[in-house]
Amino acid sequence: MLNEEQILEAYKIIGQNVAKVRKERKVSQLSLSLDMGYKSVSVVSFAEISLKGAHFNIAHLLQISTILNVPLIELLDGVQDIIDMSVAE
């Protein structure tokens, strides 16, 4: 079972992956936020760096995958390593 620290690390990795893909696609945080239906950049900016416990949920990731035209699995890259470490413990 994943502990709280591992879950937070997974959120951090996902946020970094979103930021990386977003920047590669030359999409601003504001543009992505607006395309996701938010009027503020804070949802994306906070979740990309896990600020104040913010993180992307599955609905966010599905939207981001569609908006940025990236496979969902790419946004989750590295998370399986955390799961594998948890199983090995």
C-alpha cells in the first residue's frame, strides 16, 4: 500500500510531467487553465508544483491529455516506479 509520502511524490511527478509537456507544446498555464474551463491560472500553476497540496485529479489529466494531444500514460510517466517500490517494501 502506498503511504502518504509516496502519494505526494506521485502527485509531484505528475505535475512535473504536465509542466514539461505543456512547455514542449508552448502552451501557457493560463491558456491550459482556460481550455480546462477555469478562469484562473492557479489550478494549473499550483498543481504543477504541488503547492498547498494541490494536485491534478483524473478528470484534469483526461482534459490535459486531450488539450495537449498527449497520451495519458505520458503524464503518468514515473509513477509506476513509486508503486513498484511500495510493493517491494
